[in-house]
Amino acid sequence: QVQLVESGGGLVQAGGSLRLSCATSASIFTIFTMGWYRQAPGKQREWVARITSGGNTNYADSVKGRFAISRDNAKNTVYLQMNSLQPEVSAVYYCHAGGGGHDLWGQGTQVTVSS
């Protein structure tokens, strides 16, 4: 069974940076469109960024210029570099993989930004 495993979350001060990683053992990783979502307490899960199998990227307006999604197909891993972090982005961040009949979610990683 294909799984997504996130890592890299934690506690950081405002203005700091974090890099999230999402790894999978799936040999078909290269065909996946990979995405990052987040869910803050009491709020709905929202889309943050995505990267297609061809490397095209899209971002939510709220993170443009501060977050960057990338992928390393040799490592079956997608990353989310988050810079200039502010408390309002504190949430559980989830990795998603879609394509080839798959619709997969990771378990989430907590990001907390202190003021």
C-alpha cells in the first residue's frame, strides 16, 4: 500500500523558516501531482501549493512569494520551503498525491509559529 510520510514540522519563531518533506515508496511517484494542504484548529482544510509531474507549480495567493514547492523524483520526495513564517500559518500540514488512480494523504505534520 502506498503511503505518504511527512516530516519537518515543528515550532519556529515568527520570521523563521521551515522545510517540510513528504516521502513515498511509490515507484510511480513521477506521475503524481503532489500538493500541500493545511488545516488550522476550527477551520477547513485549505490548499497551499501543488506541483505537477512536469514540475509546474501553483500557489495559494496567501503564500505566494514566501512558500516554494519542489520535488526530487530520484528520492520520491516533495518539499515545501516556508519562509518569513507568521503565526497565522500555524496548522497541521498535509501532503497529497493524485494521479494514476491514486488519491493519497499523509498523516500531517504540525507547524507552529510563535510571535
